[in-house]
Amino acid sequence: MSALAGKVIFLTGGASGIGKACAAAYIRAGAKVLVMDRDENALQDLEATFGGDSLVTFAGNVTSENDVKEAIEKTVGVFGKIEVIHNNAGIANPSKPLDQTSEEEWDNVFSVNLKSVFWTTKYGIEHLKKTKGCILNTSSMVGEIGQENHAAYVATKGGMSALTKAMALDYAPFGIRVNAVCPAGVWTPMLRKWSAEQPNTAEIEQYLHNIHALGYCPEGDVIADVAVFLISDAARFVTGCIMPVGGGAELGYKR
């Protein structure tokens, strides 16, 4: 039997990057997935690739309470239940120290990366209580060990890891597990955009390979494989875990 046979997953930010890799892996593992994303063109591409009974899409913004509420209602309306909420939506800009970050930039990255979890939990938790489901958050290694010129983003990912632990304790009495997958560098459109914003763009690709002890910066499939495990019954006694998937980057960035 497939690892996720019949599981119903609500996935934010699943039309590109790590989210798209997770959507593909979930579907391959037998799950039914609703992908919420604000990029309608990317959603159409996703439907063209994985269209069928296993995938439904919703064009919306995770910073909008109403959009999240409607997306969760659509998931239940189509599939009858929700067993997994994967909070993956995120943005990486601005690439600046704190004193150079505007209030608007600060509020935006927090709304997308962290407050969105408030909305998905507010409208999804009762469904997870019914199914004794689980929550998976996409955090980042930078939230654990820091990163220069990326203050607001780092703060949101540190918050995501801490929030994961708090949620794990709050929802354990209901049989709900809460974990986070914690990548270092992963080649996604978002990382490539960040790389292009750096003053030493020509050197950044090699740097991103070198920070991983295993010697290379991976694609999103390596994160997706771990995500499948964390939401599967194989991880049924794992909660509050901030799972590093960084090729050894968590041991200290190499130079």
C-alpha cells in the first residue's frame, strides 16, 4: 500500500518550488491534495501535470482570512475531510539587515510566512480533530543558525520552528501531531531570486553548494521525501520535531 493512500492534504504554496515537489510526492504516494497558491498560472501548470481525481487547486492568498477559510471549506467539500495541513507558503524577500528593512516589508513577510499558520489552524483544526490528523510546517535552517542580510525572513523561520513546538504540545491531547521540515539551501525559484539580489551573485551558487556538508545544493524532491514520511503513519509517534534536511548544513555552514 502507498504511504499516503487516501489521505487528504491541504497544502499552501504548492504550485512551485518545494511545495510543488511535495504536491507531486504526495500524489505519487496515493494522497488527495488541495493546493492553495496565489499564482494562477502556476496552478494551471500544476493541473496540467497532475490533473485528475487526486488534485484540486484554489487561487488565493494565505494572508487573507477569507481566502484560507474558503480554501479549507473547498477541501472538505471536495474530499470530505482534511487529514493533513502543510503550511508551506513563504516568501524570502527582503534580503536586508533589520535596520534597512521597511515596516511594510517586515509586515508582509510575517503575514505570509507566519500569520498564515494562524489562519490555517483557526479554520482547519476542528477538521484535524475529527481525523486525528497532523500539521507540517516548512521552516528553514536559517531560523536555527541565522543568516546575514536576511533578518525578517530569519525571524519568521525561527518563529515557525518555535510555533511548531508550541502547537505540538497544544494539540497532542487531540491526537494531532505537529512537525516541521527544515531545509537549508534548495534550488527553488525563490532561492534563485534571492541569489540574484546578492552583491556577489557570481559566487553565490558555489557558496550554496559549499554550505552543505554533502557538497551540493539539492532540488525540492529531497525535502518532499522527508515530508511524506513526517505526515505518514510511519511517523505516528513523532511530534514537535524540527527535522533538518540540510545535507549537514545544520552542523555549521562551511566556507
